[in-house]
Amino acid sequence: MPGLRIAFLAYRGNPHSGGQGVYTRHLTRELLELGHRPTVFSGPPYPVVEDGVDLVRVPSLDLYRQPDPFRIPKPREFKSRYDLYEFGIMCTAGFPEPRTFALRARKLLQARRDDFDIVHDNQCLAYALLGMMQDGWPLIATLHHPITVDRELHLAEAKGIKEHVTLRRWYGFIKMQCKVAAQLPRVLTVSESSRADIVTQMGVPPECMHIVPVGVDQRQFRPLPHVAKVPGRIMTTASADVPMKGLVPLLEAVAKVRTEREAELVIIGKPRAESRVGETIQRLGLEDAVTFVSGVSDERIVELYAEAEVAVVPSLYEGFSLPAIEAMACGVPLVATTGGALPEVVGTGRETGVLVPPGDVGALAAAIGEVLDEPRRREELSRGGRARVLDRFTWRATAEGTAAQYEEHLKRGRA
């Protein structure tokens, strides 16, 4: 089949705002190298795309931009009914970005009906996608994991009735996503664990679900033998300071580790104001042992991995886990939980990673201590982890699997 013209939709795409931007950047680059022509339609924060990949910046009020999230726009910023709709949803404690992005993207695509062969949505799952199919677009979507899990874990951490009610309103978009996902003819996800949870929790028919694992840029994320290890250095990556990422259990485990040996923790991410993470650091007296790093280049992140003696993914749940395969690709020994898809990603053999139950502080501390104390074990995990990534989880494999899904979907549509 000749190269396909792909309209790739990402309601937000900043590579530092979680996995969506990473997925957008690397998948479209590899699709381009396979001979396809992807065009990214994205709302702010806008993604980084490689040379040759077109980027259409879909405007919005950008209500959550830093350093002024939940801002009040100036009157001159309201230029369409979509802007009014977006602001109105935010004022009722809802999250409007997926819904209003899809409305704007549909309007843009209606004027470009002859420019694309297929539309690929990256976890927007808004009602306007159904309108796009009514407009005649062949459409598939990627759903990395069910956001229902995020909601339940976040609600479990809520303090008081007011916060509980606010969170339920914030996650109100999930009802829309469940309705839309259940009506799409083809939904891609990244693991068997995510597939099972999406079918159970979001009502997507199992025959519509197809697994294409995500990958890592093994040329970028690689061992750096010339970089000296920092004794006792532990590293973790948290794209967001939310309960699902398990930072509080990790901090408690680090405090236990430090009772027997020197140790420090580097967190790639940024803490929220008045979060449990900040409170926990103060309660445990870890102010001098924890460093947050954000806004740095991929190359610097690779250097930080190279300085670490162990990487940790303490998540209570993961639909996949890019940080896990990035650490493994860098040859850093990995300790992770069994939350969600992590056993699928890390592997259950002794040579690729150490797995512990999610939220088990004692088991997590023991595993970190074991790896820090045993150089031979670190060497074994370093070799085994990188070999597993190179064998299974590269962006080229992700692009090939995704392109095969495009072709199958279009073939079925023609039939």
C-alpha cells in the first residue's frame, strides 16, 4: 500500500506533559520514515515534531498553562463559541480540553476532506469524533489506559466532601469518553492489562480492541559508560504528581532505605503545591535527600539515568510505563511494582527487573536496598533490561504495528 496521509489528533502534546507528547512525537517520526505522511493537529501545549511532520496548531484559550492555571481570559481572547464553551466548562469545575479540541479539529478537517486518508485520535475520545465519522472519515483511536483508574485512585486520596465533589466534576469528561470509545470501530491500546481494563470499565467491545505496545528511542535512551555513578542515587520519573504514580510510598521506602545506608532520590517531575508529596517529604525529614528536576532535555535525563544506581517505577497502576522502558534502555537496574501492565513491560524473570506489590512500602524498600547492595545483581539487571527493550519495545515496532492497523481498518471499510 502506498504511503498513507494521516491526520493525527492530540488534544495536548507537550512532551513534558506526560506520555501523550512523547507518543505523538516518536510515532509520527517513525510513520514518516516508513513512507507515510502524518500531520499532527494539536492543542496547546503544542508538541515537538520532527522535520517533515506537519503541525497544525489548533487554537484554544489554554486555560491550564503555567504559571497561571485556571486563569480568567481577557474579553478580547473570546473569538468563537468554542471559546465560550471551553471557559464555561472550566467555571463548573470540569475539564473541557478534549471536548472543545475535537470540535475545533472537526471544523478544520471539514475543509480538508481530500488531504487525508485516515484520522488517528490520541485519547481525546470526544463526541465530535462521532461527528467526524459522520463526515465520512475513517477513524481509529489510541486509548493508553482507562482514565477510570486515575479517577478512583484520585478520589481515594480526596480530603473532605468539597474536594471529593470537585474531583468528580473534574473527571466528568470520562462519561463522554466511555460513550465515544464504545462506538468506535477500532481502538488501539498498549498492553493486555489495559485492554482488559478498558473492556471492563469503559464498555468497549473486546473485538474492537487491538494491542500495539509503545516504544522508546533506543538511540537516545542508551547506557553512558563514561558517566560516573553516584553512590546511593535512586531515580524515578513522574509525569504528574498524582496518587497513581506512587510517589508517597516511594518516599516512605526511601526513608527506610536511609536508615541502613546512604541514599538520595532524584524525581523527574514537579510537585504540586500543597500535595501529599510535599507533606511527606517534610514529615520524613527528606528535604536534603530529594531533588526534583523538570524542564530539562532528553539528553540530560539520559545523563541522570546514567548517574543512578537504581531506577524505580512505584506506580499503583500503569497502562504501560514509558519511564520503565526508558530506564531499562539506559541500562539502569529497575525496581517496579506489579500495578497494571508493569509485569508485562518489565518481564517476570529475575534478569530484567525486580517487582513488588504496589503500595507495599516494606517490599519496595527491601528491593531498592537489595539492588543498591549487590553490584553483580545490578549488572545482571542492566544487561537484561536493555536486551528486553531492544527486542520488544522500539518506536519502529510501534509504527509498524500502527500502520498495519490503519491498513486493516481501511481494508475493512472498503469491503
